Amino acid sequence: MIRIVADEREKASGVPDHLKRMNVKVEFKMLDVADYIFSECAVERKDARDFISSLFSGRLFDQAHRISDAYKFSLMVVEGDFQSILSEMRNPKAFWGALISLSLSYGLRIFFTQDTVQTAEFIYTLTRQAPFKRGVRPLVIGKPRMESVMEAQIAVVESLPGIGPVLAERLLRQFGTVRKIFMASATELAFKGRIGKARANKIFQFLDLPHKVARVKSTQARLGLG
């Protein structure tokens, strides 16, 4: 019998019930990382609305960092009518940029399903693939410990558009804190941070809260996110 550990908060989603109907043994625990765990694999489930919301809040990259650090195989399932939500977005490039970053920078594999039934079928099929050891008790890992505060800071700054680890370290050296980087003007980013006007403008537009919040909230209101 296939054994999966599911986060306690997933009970209400209905996915564990669908898995049980497929003869999967589901155990519930409060998990620090991911929603479903089996063997050396972790799966984070997000509905499409939460995916968009966490993208703009920055939670998405923090979760990706923690799950990819903790498990050999890490996946995210985005569940729901994603195409209709994407069509409502004013800036779909932010979505594609997030997917690229999650895949290339964090090694997170992302899949899309329509509903909880498809999500359960996906997880069930996943457990039967060759890389995963059958009959092995799921490996439950707590929150991975950052090697240093600096590593955590670099991970946050590196999630900005056009910023890699080298530029992230440079910005931190020049500004001193993550908050000061996020609050800097485009001119300060370009000259004090020495990252160039084009890259600085791109970052500033991404972090321009008075402008972005209005657009995101209006989008969220239409999608029922707020």
C-alpha cells in the first residue's frame, strides 16, 4: 500500500479523501514544509488564486526555497481554472517570470490541475514512478535551517527581476539591509547599487507599491482573492 503524509490543514481540501479511495494510506501531521510527502518527495498544493496572491506577496519564493532545500524531489501543483485567472492579470509577464525563476533558480517542478480529483490522481500517479522507493516511510523534515542570515537575505534579494547572487550581495553591501533595498528609488538602485538604469527601473516598477497594490487589489477583487 502507498503511504503518504499529508498536512493537517489539507483535510478540508478533499484531496486526502480522493487518495484514500485509490487505496492510499494517508497519515496526517502538522508539516513545516510542503502539503504531501512520500519517500523523498514533497508536493506543495496551491489553488490558482493563492498562487497569484503569494506571487505578489513574495511568499511563493520563500516556500520554493524551503521545499527545494529540504527534499530531493520537490514539486508544486497549481490547482484551478488558471487560464481564466491569467487572462485577468494586467501583467502576465510577472507570472511567466515567476515560473522561470522557480524552475531555474529553485529547481521546483510545477504542474497544473483543474480540481482536487485531478490533484489526487496526479499525486497517486507520481508515487508510482521509478525514482521513488516503494514501501518506504515518508521522510518528514522540519523547517530547513538557513546556514546564515546572509544566505536568507541573498535569497530574498535574488528573487528580484534581473538579480543574481553576485548582484544580490552587492546590493546588500551597498544598502545594508533588505528593507532599504526594497525602499530605494530607481536612481538609488542604479547608482548606489551600481546595477544600471534599465535593471533598476525594472526592479522599481516591480516594487512600486502605490501603483502595484492598486492594480493587484483590483485584480484580486475581480478574482475573489481579497
